[in-house]
Amino acid sequence: MTVFGDAMARLFTEPAWAEPGTFTAPPAAPVPVTVYRARHDPQITLDVVTMRSPGWEAHVLQAEVPMRPRPGTDTLTINGVIYAIRDVEEDAERTEWRLDILEA
């Protein structure tokens, strides 16, 4: 295993960061995944006013979800709360999906 691979494995198994979740891509059966969440507060500038739009970003390993998640269709459940997937990004190393999520 590479140093980077070892770091990713540690991140997704660290109990202070990672938590169990369920990825659902209808009509397929739900899939158990390991998720870690991060704040996603993009800065928005409208003319002379700047504000932030608070939100959450969920990180899921591509090894657990090999197909690109579909915004508006697929969901992620964490601790019994269902989140709608609003946007999907792939990291540069192609190891995880970064999901912009909103509580459904």
C-alpha cells in the first residue's frame, strides 16, 4: 500500500472522523458506506455584498460507491437522517466522491 493509500485508510477508519452511513441509488439496494463530513461554506459575492452559504460536504470512498452518484436521485443516510445529494465532485486522486448534501 502507498503512503497516500495508508493515509486514506486511516482517515476513513478514524472513529473521531468517520461514521457509518447508507448510500441509496434507486432502484438498487442500499449500500453500507463509511462517510466523513466537512463544512462546505462557499463564498458568494453579489455586487458589493459578500456572504456565505452554509452546507455540508460528505466524503465517500469510490471503492464503496464505484458509480458516480446522481444528484437529485441518490441519497445518503447518516445516523438515521436522510440527505439529498445536490452535487458531486471527484477528488484529484480519484479515490473519493465529494457530495454536496442537504437534509431531505
